Amino acid sequence: MTALELVIRHRDRVVTYDELIKAIWGDDKTGKNKDDVRKTVAGHFRHLTFEGHAFIENVPQYGYRFMPLLAEVALTAESQSKDAE
């Protein structure tokens, strides 16, 4: 499971750095820490935005949370713009 899948699957809560470490590196997580998670996923999550608002929220010192309402608004707006064409 990817970090993105994990965060979306658990949209009802913050996914901790430890959970992300296990999801990304599995059993080969020796020496991995919060900085490794941030370096690995932050760049990917940063691109998931709508009008400057992130779909994934960084909860400092804890983990990441999916923002489903914002994603729903973005998908609705995209659908409406396609319908208007």
C-alpha cells in the first residue's frame, strides 16, 4: 500500500509517521524516521491541491491527514466545468 492510499483509506483520522514508515518501507524500516517520511511523501502530497488548498494536511510532529471535503469540492468543480463545455 502506498502512503497516499493509506492516508485516503484512513480519512477519518491522522495517519501517524510510524504507520507511514511501515507502509512505505515495510519490514525494512531500520533507521527510518519522521524526516525520511517527510522527504519521501511531502513532495508528492504537495502537488495534490485545488486552487492553492492541499488535499493532504501535514500535522506537525504527528503525521498526515486527508482532507476529503476539499477533494470532493475539487471533483465537483471539475465535473461542472466539463459539463459547461
